Amino acid sequence: MSKYAIIETGGKQYRVQEGDELDVELLEAANTFTFDKILLVHDGSAAKVGLPYVPNCTVHAEVLGQTKGPKVIAFKYKKCKNYRRLVGHRQKYTRVKIKAIAVA
């Protein structure tokens, strides 16, 4: 079994390994980003579980760019009242590539 970690960012949890690419909520970062809210680390033989976070553990990632998710349509309608409201939304994401999982 390979080394993996469960990180928390943007109110969501992700299971990541070295080399993974994933889209997370928009981050204000230029080239690299360090995740410090690590919930669990498994190094191949044993797991370390945080209470709530694992101390002295970080996940280093490279920022690949910004993307947008699919358009979500919100449409309100009331019959017989000529009431119609159409609102669209596209969530912004940051695409990151996991470089290293550092456990001290």
C-alpha cells in the first residue's frame, strides 16, 4: 500500500497521493501551496490519525491553474403571476498537483 493522506480544504475532505491532480476550492496561491490541515496520514504500514489534525505534517502541492466548474441554473417560477427569475453560477476551482507528503 502506498503513502496517502486525507486533507481538508474549502470545507471538503480529499484523499490524496503523490502525483494526484485534483480541483479544490479557489486558493490564493501563485506557484506552490502547502496544506497544513491533515486529518490522516498512512505511510504504507501504519496510520496516524489527528485530533482533529495530525501535528507536524504537511502536504506540498504545485498550482497548475484556475478552472471553472459546470454552469448551475437556478430558476424561480410562479404560475399565473408572470414571475420568472433565472440565475446562473459557475464555481471557480484551483487545479493542484500533489508533490510530497511530509511527516515529521
